[in-house]
Amino acid sequence: MITLFYLSINALFFIFLSALVIRARLKNQVPLGDGGNKVVLKAIRIHGNAANTFKINQTMSQNSLKPGIYLANIMANGQTSRIVFTVK
């Protein structure tokens, strides 16, 4: 139960950081890269550092995922997305 709580907090924070990057890109009209803009670069780096430090697969369980192909369903705002990923 506690693991699920921390996993959800990390996921929500990661989504929040993603929204900050999107907002910075839209505000400064930078579709790709950082466009030489320090604000966009800072938002990208914060989001990237969070992606490197959040260990979602280790948070979910102490065991690593076995090698194979996995399908993850994500639901938000009444819509469903599917992500296929492989573990080697």
C-alpha cells in the first residue's frame, strides 16, 4: 500500500514536470530542442533529471521485470492509451 502511494506521488509529480515543459515550449514557441532559450532548457533539464532519478520499476516491487514484451494501459480524462515496451 505504501509502495503504491509513493509510486502515484512520483507519477503525478512527473506529469506536473511534463506540463511545465509543455507550457515553457508553448510560451516561448520552441517546438523542438531548447531553441537557445534558458527557461526552456531549465524545464527540460529538470524533467530529464526527474526521469533519471524516479525508479518506477524498482518502486513497484523489489523484483525486476522479467525479459519479454509488456503492454501497459494508462487511463486519464476518460481516455485510454496503450504502451508496448520490451525488457531485455
